[in-house]
Amino acid sequence: MFLKFPKLTPESILILPLAVFIDIIGIILVLFGADDFGILDIVGICTIGSWQLFKAGKISAPKVKKGGFLKKIFTGKWSRFFVTWGGEIIPYVGWLPFWTSAVYFQLIQQDEQQSEQQIIIQNEIQT
């Protein structure tokens, strides 16, 4: 599977590194046998979760074409929230990169929808 980097936007510059940072700290804590007592989950839900809810109001449910299992899970209308938040809350499963995956697929989905809208606008202008 070929991963593509989302377009550089203020969201991708601010939110994606934050998600990667939260997931890396979670992995480091699990490797050393430490627990953050849900602090990373609270930070992730307050920042990235609120960003997801804010963006969900603007983006319609995606039409999942071809894609892997992860893309289908993280781009569903409601599954993008419940999979990420539920996975982070479950002990010793939260070290998986849920935040990074959710942000990555959200940004890729935005890029695809913007390119589709530009194609539609260009076709209307040419007609």
C-alpha cells in the first residue's frame, strides 16, 4: 500500500505532528511499563477529537472506493470517532497509533474531496 502525504495546510502542520507525538509518547510509556493514567487520552480527545468533530460538520460521509481495512475504519461517518476514542481508552491497546491514523485518513479524505470539487468546478467552467 502506497502512503501519500497530505497537502501542507495549517491543519496538517499542526494536527498531524501532535497526533504523532501523542502516539510516540504512548508507545514509549508502554515500552517502559509505565502508565499515563489516561492523560494522553484526555489530551488527544480534547484536541484531536474536537478537531474531528469540528471537521465532521463540514465533510459529508465519504464514498469509500478501493482501500484497505484501515481506510474503511477511519473514514466511516461514525467509525472514525468511535474506533479512535474506543481504542485509546482500552488499556494496553491505546499504544497503537489511533490518533495518527485518524488524522492521516481525515486529511487524505479532505484532499480527495477538494480535488473532486476542483474537477467539478473546472468542468462547469468549461461547459
